Amino acid sequence: MKLKNWKEVNPGSVITEPGSSEKFKTGSWRSSKPIWIEENCIQCLFCWIYCPDNAIKVKDGKRGEFDYEYCKGCGICALECPGKKGNKAIIMVEEGK
Amino acid sequence: MADTLEIRWHGRGGQGTVTAAKVLADACLSGGRHVQAFPEYGPERAGAPLRAYNRVSSHELRMHCPVLHPQVVSIVDATLLDSINVTEGAKEDAAFIVNTSKDPQEIRKKLNALPTQKVYTIDATRIAIENIGRALPNAPMLGAVCKVTGLVTLEHLLEDVRKSFGKKFSQKIIDGNLEATRRGYEEVKEG
Amino acid sequence: MAKIVAVTGNEAVANALRQVNPDVCAAYPITPQTDMMQRFSGFVSDGKVKTEIILVESEHSSMSACVGASAAGGRVITATSSQGLALMNEILYIASGTRLPIVMPVVNRALSAPLNIHGDHSDAMGARDSGWIQLWSENAQEAYDNTIQAFRIAEHMDIRLPVMICLDGFIISHSIERIEYLEDEQVQNFVGEFKQLYPLLDLAHPVSYGPLILPDYYMEFRKAQAEVNTKVPEVVLDVAADFEKISGRKYGLFETYRLEDAEIGIVILNSAAGTTKDVIDEFRNKGIKAGLLKPRLYRPFPYVETGEALKHLKALCVLDRADSFGSSFSPVYMDIASSLYPYNDKPILINKIYGLGGRDYLPEHAEIVLNELIDIAETGNVKSYKEYIGVRE
């Protein structure tokens, strides 16, 4: 992305494009990655509630894949996941492995 | 600077001296004149000696400092004569107007005024007690200053007193002040 | 028709604010400003203005509330003095950096310690680099006129910067002088309808204020703000020209008095300039070519125009009602020295500090300075480049 020069920036640093933080991808911050194991998922949506970055996609009331463009790998979803019969539906694995 | 008149007021906190200077400034606005009225600010306590100043001129007043060489010195409280040098810096032809029941000659001696300086007396406190019911000598002093300086007519001054006091006080107080101002104008004595 | 009245500086400025009828006022009382905001809140209580008054617990809060109200889309005012301005300091930079056209009369007063409530320019000098426009006023008339013009300058679409109107505490704020008021309607028409850029309350166009700007963008915003400052003098002159049409009173970036053919000169701000003019007349009557320059737009400082106006003098003294501790010289001196630096032929420049904490500035002080300048102009000898005058040695 080309950075603006001083003539192009908005007066008073006011941001006039709402929701523009979407353009700021944070997936590269992640050192460990959550993996969704669908067979252990009971669709409680705790992960969706707890995710601080809206990185869990929900469609028609059902949990979908992670949005890895924004997921920073904090692991809260994996911690909160109740799983099924003692088996977690989200596990964290180190990036690059 | 000959057409600028500079007045210094000496009073005590609570006697309405600052108000008198303000009313005089307002009354002198007529005829396109320029005016100033300002007190010397210090700790504001009832009874503490204070000074206030007026400048009246046909041209713009640019000087923004105390009056150092007054043509008129108005002493609202005669007890100040013992504690303050009210003649300080006064012009050679200055006029002193003193609120006192004493004779002008006696005051002239006390002030040690120059022969070229004029001394006037007015029993402003007695007039105030008789007309307003309180020892607030500012209205009769205003009348006396007006008579001595000839800055504005009595009618004009009374109109301004009515306007200034009308905002805050009852009709009885306003009438008392008007009468006190008129008596100050008429009863001031030269000596 | 103009209305001629005898009022105090505070009363005159409060009346100007009433005539403008701003949307929001958040203020905290401090001597000698108190009586101005007390009068204005009286106008609010009496329904003379439709202004929303926000009572706050400090000046830090008053300026913060002003920032919020201005970003929300209102025409916003406050007023302060001394410690109040010092306490606002952090938020002053936010108001200017966010380009919010807040208008604030500053009734100049000394800074503590030692505690003192009287006239002195140390307060506004401490805020001179805060990005606010500063207009300085010699008397009640100028304070009134500057207040009205401040709205047009602040709100100009090329500027959008906050403006301080400086007037001397007590000497002007509490002294009664003859001044001419404009009609309410004239003032209303002059300032026009307020239009905020990107108001927060415009729900159809949501915006965000106050983002974190990292090193990759911070300098671009600062450069943009610096560039805006270069446009201010022209806008100030345009507004002054329009103001002259309705008032008959002429304003510039600064005022010069008998300066064009002068050999010696004084630069001095605010009420002391008037006293100095009277003394200059006396010296002129004696055949001495003395003149004066009184800055009006002090921030942004019109250094090119000021240098041009002063460069022909032989000797020049800058009198300041504030010091800049630990610095080389006092605040205005440093600006004047920078203005003159580019010229090969320039006056010998000296610096006097006077009138701190309300110490009277008397005609004799101007006389002493002018006599010293005569001597410097003749001999080229300077006995002291910087000294306090009117102080017990």
C-alpha cells in the first residue's frame, strides 16, 4: 500500500472511512495457530464469543473456519473450548510446523 | 494633554468609591468623549484604603497606567487624611474634594495645599445618612465632583445615577441616591 | 448603528461572545477571567443565548469538554487565565492537532509561584508553541473586535485552528473604557453560520477522532499542520478587511505607530503599547524620530512582514511582560531577533523585561528606554542587552 504524503492526509487526523481497520491484516502476528477439529465441535459458539478479533466465521448460526488474516493466535478460543467428551475442538499448533 | 482630565479617588472598601468612578465614566461618555475608570486592585477588604481613577478626554485614551498627576483628588473618607498622602503628585492647580463636616479652611491647612490648589468640602456622610439611611458617601461625592469639574450637568448625572442604581436597587434607594447626589452637587463648599 | 458604552474588558468580550451565540461553552472560573464567564453564564440563564454551558471541575476538563463538543460539531468557546491555561496545556495541543476551531479569550495573568493574580504575559507565552493562533489586544475595544474576528479566522475552511484572544488582566479586563459595540445582527452576519468539518454527530457520515498515528505517518500530519500556519496571516488580513467594512476599525498583522521614518523603536504587546504611544508623541514633539510596533497576530508569527517593518531602525528595544527562564532572551525578543537576522543592515537590538505580576508600566519606563535607544543609535555602545526595568536593585 502506497503511503500518503502530507498534502493527502486528512486534517486533524480524522478518519472518515468507518471500518477501515479491516484493511489492517494482523495474521502475521501469530506464532501459534488454532486448528478447528469439526468432529469434536458441539457448536456452542464459545470461541466466537471469546475471540477478541472476530476471527471466527459464523454462518447461519453454525461455526465455520478461522479467518487467518486476522487471527493473532492468542489461544483464548482453545482455552475456552469445552470440546466433546473431553476432546477439544480447537487445538494450538506452532506456526511453520 | 490639556483636554484630558485625570481624577484620583481615595476611599475605603465598602464605601462605593469604585462605583462612583464607574458612574462618572458612564456619565461622561456623552459628546463623543473617551473615558476610563479603574480601581487599583489589591486584597479587597471592607475598610481597607483603596484608590480608583478616572480619565476623561476628547481624544482616545491610550495611557494604561495609574493617574500619577491628578487635576482632581476626591477623598471619600476624611480619616484617610491621617494615614495617606492624598496630595501626592497632584497638579499645581489641582482641586481636592473632601468628605468632611469640617470647614474648607481647616482642611486646606491639614492638606498643606498650595495656594494655587483648590480645596472643597462636602459633608457627604451626613447627606448619605439623611437620604439613604446608611453611611455610603459615594452619591454625594459624585455630585460634588460633578459640580467642581463641570464635566456633566446635574440633570445628566442624575439620569446616569438612576440608570446605574436602577438595575440593582429598590425605588426608595434610587430616590435616596438621587437626592444625595443632588445635595452633594449643591452643598459642596470652596475654601 | 454602533452603540457607545463604557464597560470593562471582560464585559466587552462577554458581550462579543453573547452576540456570536456559540453552541457550547465549558469553562472554569479563575481570576481575572471569572467575571467574563460569570457574565456569559448570566446570558445563558437569561435565555439571551442558546449556548449549552458545561460546568467542569478544572481547566483540564474544560478544554477536554471543548475538544469533545467541537469534534461533535459545535461552535465552542471557553476562557481562562494563568494557572488555568497552564493546566489546559496538554489538551491545547490536542485541540490544535485535531484542528478544532475553538475560541478562547485569555485574560493574561502572572504564573505562580509566588502566587499573583495580576497582569503579566507569562501564561500565554507558555502556550505560544501549542499550535493555537494568538491575537493580542491593547484595550477593551481591540479585545472585543479580536474576539469577533477570531471566529472567522478559526473557522475558515483553509485554517480550522483554535484561537486565543489575549487581553491584560485587570489593566484591561477590569477597567472601564469607552468602546463601540456592533449590532447583534452585524456580528451574526459577520461570523455566519458555523459548519464543522467531519462532525462526530453527523451519523450519516461516521468518523473517528484521535487515532494513534505511528512514525510512518506522524510527520506528515505535523508538516500539514505547519503548512496551515503559513496560510493564517492572509486569512487574518482578509477577515480584518471585512471587519473594517462593518466597524470602520482597521486591523493588520501588527500595528505600527510613527514607525515608517523612525530611527529608534519599541516593540511591545498589549496595554503597555498605548502608554508607550503617548510617550513616543512627546519624543516626536522634541524632534526625536521614535516609533512603535505592536504585534497583533503573535502566533503564527509573521516574521517576514515584521522584519521588513523594523529593519530600517538604528536601535530597537523589545519590551516583554514575561521572561523565558534559562533562555537567551525573552519570548517576543527571540521572535524579533529571528525576524531581523536575515538582513545585513539591521537595528541594534536590546531587551527589557517589565511589568511582571502587575507591576505598573509607567510613562517614565518608556522614557528611560527611548533615551537609552537614542544613546545607542548615536554611539553604537550597548551597556546591557537584557535587563529587568522597574525593579528594585
